[in-house]
Amino acid sequence: MPARKKFTTEQAREFGDKLEIDWKKFDVKQFRDAMNVELEHGEKDALANAPNNDPLSTAKIVLEHLTEQPNYYTRLKKMEAQAKTIWGKK
């Protein structure tokens, strides 16, 4: 199985800059981690791979989530942990 692609902090900043993100409002490391989370869509189900592993599309999805709900990815992590407890790891 090929190694999972991961965005670096520099790449996250590069794509965030293309979207004119104000880094005073967003933490670049959180943004990077969120971009890596969004890559999971394509790994789990090709039909659900909305950004098609395109970095700029991935960055747009992250920006939308963080703009609507600044703690979106923190809440997602907690929800996934709760789901594993309830449903078990699949």
C-alpha cells in the first residue's frame, strides 16, 4: 500500500496564501492538520473524494469548515473517538 500523502506546514501555508487567508485568524499548523484530515475522504471512498486530492480544493474545504465553526476539527476528533467507543473500530 502506498504511503499516505501528508501536507507539510509550508504547503498548507502556500495554499492558504492562495486563498488569502489571514493567518492572524487561523493557526497554520491546525490548517495543515485539517488538510490532512480532509485527505481521508479519498482513502476511504473514492466516490466521497470531493476535493479529488487537489490541494487547493482541499484548502477551500478546510477554510469553509473553520470559517463556519472554528473548532470544527477538534469537535470532529472528539466525535470520532466517541463513535469508536460506541461502535468499535472498523
